Amino acid sequence: MSSAAQADLAKYERALNRYFQIPASARKTRDRERILKVLGVENTHEFVTMHIPLWEVKIDELLDPTCTDMLPISISHSYVNWVRGAIRLMPGNARVRIFSSKLKATGLKKAILQLLSRMTGESHRDFEVTDVQLVEKVHKDTIFRVRDEKGKELSIYLSRFGCLGEYIYSGLPGLVGLPVLPVVHHVTPQGEEILVKPKEDGVNIYLDEEVTASRILREWTWWVEGAARQDALGDCIGTALRYGHYVASPWKKVYMIDNIELFHLDDTDVRIFEPIHDFLPWKAYPDDQEKREALQARMQSDYDKVYQDQMRIIVREWAEIERYLMQMRRHIRTYTGEVFEKVLANIKARVFEKR
């Protein structure tokens, strides 16, 4: 961090400390205007007096250095877009200072350093936050960029939704030879549960406009193989959300992202899923049934072969999978609300049923 940026952050943190020494019931509009001015917000009076219910309280929640939340309102609230829009109107360096002021008290800095080490394979001692943005996604609400000691910049998501499920899942793909993005699960001293994870590099096979007919015909063989292998594991663990969760990376690996819903193993459980061998042919040939059906047949044949191969790997590695799940038994019990042995038995039955 440059000396000027360090000085500005230190000045803001001193002012923030003074601000939160004022009892919440005694804070006035002028107090909020004063701290926002130090933060770098222009037209502070207009900002504080926006016509958003309980907005001044939300400002306090946003500035609170003991809370990681950059969006101090439920994503299901009717005013969420107003609050998100107001925070987006802040200068970029103001959002950076707010987020940076939260790193120490919440333990978030340590979690980010752990993630950086897993992302790069190198040890990291420090970083600088260079950008903070709010995103309109259920699984992650904040994306920020950091610059490490060598000047390399990396983009990271902060998620406060479905953290435990994604954390449990993250240890499984590597046991059966599948690619997986690193995550760090963290519970702050204040009891807030969060997850930090890298922004995905690559194309979302189901959602991105870059998935054109010509690209499908050029890339589908490894897309289908990667999806089939991920589906085999997903069927054994009971992942429920798959549509829009496949990312094809530049290094020809297919990742499953945002695996927050697990252990949906009953036949009556709802899943949001369209097999890749059905989806891609429709995308490639929406108006040509003959070509579509021919491509679908080729894709499904490849998919089925690879799926069965991956199932053989999962069966072979069952002892390692079981050992990992046993290590996660407390988290799994918390996540499911069920007796761990029942969940484990359901997974084992699914694994060996598909042998």
C-alpha cells in the first residue's frame, strides 16, 4: 500500500474509532456526515438523508469494523437494490477503506492470506485491497481485488450464504482426481460465518453468451467429459444446484462452483439440473432436429462412458472419502440437522448402488 493510502486509511480508522465511541442512540446525522467526509464521500448530507427506511442505521452497520458485511440488508429484502445502489454511489476508494478497516477485527485478513497461499502455492504475509464491488448474486455478495507483495492482483469473492455446504464439498473433488477451486471458511470472533474464494477464470457453460454454436462444436468433448466426472461426484454427495454451476477454465478443466446445497439423496428431493448432453445440442442446433439429435447421441455416449469411469474411481477411493466425511462430521451434523451416521449411510448406499 502506498504511503498516502496508508495515511488515509489510518486517518479514517482513527475517526471511525471516535465515531463508534458515541453510543448508538446518541449518534446524530451530523456525526455520520463527519465520518463520511473523512471517508471521502462527497455531498455527505444528500448521502445520509437518502429516502431509504432506517438508512442511517444501515450506514452504521456498513461502517462497523467488527462486521464483514458490505451489504447491510438481507438479499431478500424489498429495499436491497436501493441499499446496494446507494453503496455503489460511494467513491471506489471509500469502499476500499471501509472494507480494509474490517480486516483485523474480524480475522478476515488471516483468512485472505490463507486463500492467497492456496491460490498461488506461495506464502504471503501481506496484501493491499485495491477495489471492492457489490455483486447481485445469491451465493456471493462482494467481490474485491487484492495486490500481493509482488504486485500481482487477484480477485476474490466474499460469501455469507451457504458457506458451510461449500466448505464441506471443497475437500471432496481432490480425493477423486477432480479439479476444485480453493476456499477458506472462517467464523469471525463476533460469530459471523463467511467464505472467501477466488473469482473463477473461464466460461460458464450454461450461462455465458460466449458459448456459441461454433464454440460448442469445437470444445464439447472436454466440456462433456469434465461435466460427467463432476456429475458422478455430485450424484454421490447429492448436490442439488447444477444449472449454471459448470465453469470451463482456460486450462481445459471443468469446475463446479457454488456447491451450497448438499446431501439431496432422496428420489423426491428437488434438483435444478439439466444434463449437459441435453443442453448443449439445443444450444448448438435450436432449429435443426436431425443435427441436434445426432450431436446429443454422441455427447450422451461419451458422457455415460466417462461417468462410469469416474464412479469406479469414487468406489476405489471410498475409504479416503469416508475418512474425510468423518473428519467433517460435526459440520455435516450442523449443516443437515440429522444424525451423521444416517447421512454417511445414504452417501455410501448411493456410491455403491451406482457401481
